[in-house]
Amino acid sequence: MPKNLEFGIQTNGIKHTHADPMPDIDTRFHMVKETGLFDYVDKTPAANEVEQFLLASKKYHLPIRCGGWFYMLGRDETLLIENLKIANVLGSKIHNIQLFSQNISGKIISNQDVAGFYEFALKEGEKLNVDPCLEVHVNMWSEDFLRVSEVGQIVESMGLPFQITLDHSHIIFKIDNPIEQKVFDIDEDIKRGDLILDPFTAGHVCGDWISKGWVRHCHARSVVPNNPKNIVANDDKGNIGRGIQYPFCDPGIENYHEPWNEQLLEPWKEVVRQLMLYHANNADSRLGQISTEFISNFDYGEGCKYSLFDQAQACTTWMRSIWDKILQEAET
């Protein structure tokens, strides 16, 4: 029975409010180390930051276990190789891949295209001892959630291991959310019963991926069903953020634009529980780590007045308590 599960933090979340400047690299590592909560940090730094990250990692005894980036087919193959090399230099085990739904020509990529890019990433990663993982993420091919299983089947038919990064915030926030369910017409999949989002219902999509053993990495950023839009953020066209972040702990009066309700977090928490249970009870589970990712980007926490870093700490404290409980129950 696998006993190991590490907890880390994506470095963009090592700050307090959106308005606060990002602390320098040494300060971020110092902040993380002081909490005593995190096993590692998660980041693919720019090439000119690599040396600073290595120095801080050594100074504070915090490995840079994971990183990630976004890629477009036909444009970014060389960039992927460069980032895998950076991961190798940093000693990272995982490189998270967000792959856009369109290629450089603007054409929607096929499942075979995704599988081909993933095969390329696997081969390049193997040379450098870094595992690439395809992330389930909005604005990417995988936002059409049923395609994830389709690609997984293609990859496994090629004799390759299929490894994903599960960020289930991108699934849970679409529950009871008619606007978001129109994206990729998943509302029709839901009506037919082909797609189940609710983690308390048998056959739900996250549970399917978990039970297949595909989850190699996980991002933890809490959301709630029909998550409130991020009305405190506006882009240059006047659009508001999609709303894919909800405070894990009480953000305090006037620090969030909606009344905070802890009970609404239960569907998001349930996926974490199911993932940990699978990992604890399956010797071949490939899950190695979970990174918190409370961030101040447009669709997430831009304009937030609550502390991103405090939210990451509260979430990690809870996740550790759940993992410890699962291990204790398994031993009795």
C-alpha cells in the first residue's frame, strides 16, 4: 500500500492579496518553509530565474518537484523540450501540460493529435527523467471532458501509460452552471447521461479517471458548484472572470464578493477524498503529489482581498488531515 503523498504549493500563490506585489524568489521559499506545511514548490521558472530557484531550493531544503506550461500544437514543440530540460536541471519529477484546443492554424485538434503530442512529450521526458502529464483545464482541449477518456484509451492502445493532472476545480464549477455547460456543448452530454459531474453520483467523470489510475499529479484550488463569477475582475473588453476559485476558509468580511458558505465546498472536497482513498488502497497508484494553486489570475482570484497564501495553507492543512485519517483507518 503506497504510504507516500507529498503536498506542495504553486509559487504564483505565495503572496497575499491580488494587489500585493509578488515577493522575490528567496522570500517566497522562506514563506513556504516557515509554515512547515509544504514538502515542495511547483514552478517552471523562466530561464533567467533557474539559478535563483536552485539557490533558494538548496537554502531552504525545498525541492522544486513539479512545474508546467501551456502549449500550442505546431508552435511549441521546441518550447516543451526547453521546459523539460529546465525541469531536469531543477530536479523536478513532473511537467504539467496544458494543450490548447486549436493548433497554430486555428484548427481544432483531434484526439489523435493530442495522443501524438503526448507520445512526443513522453519520449522527450523519458530522456530527462521527467514525467509529462496532460492537465484537465478550461480553454484547452480537455475542457470537453469526455475527450479525456477517449484520448486515454488511444494512448493505452499504443502501449503507453496515460498520465493526467487532475484539477477538478474545472469540473466542479460547472455543476448547475448553465453558462459554463454550454462550452463545448457539454450540457448535451449531461442531458444524455453520458457525462456526470457530481462526485456524489456513481459514474462521475473524476471518479472514472481516478479509478483508471490515470491521475499522476493534482492541483488543489477549491471551487463550488455554479461558482460565483469573478465580478471584481474585468478584461479590456469589459468581460468578468469565469470564476474558478472559491475561498477554502472564511475570507473575512468584505474580502470576497459573495457570502462565504463552507458547506458548498463538499463536492470539491469529495473528489480529494476519493483520490486519496484510491491512492491509499491501490499499490499501482501513480499519484505522487498535490499542489495547491490559489492564484490571482483573471478567471480565478484577480481583485481578491483575501490572502491566497492563507487559503493555500488552510487547504493543505485540511488535505493532510484527510490523508492521515485515511492511512490510520487503513492500518486498523
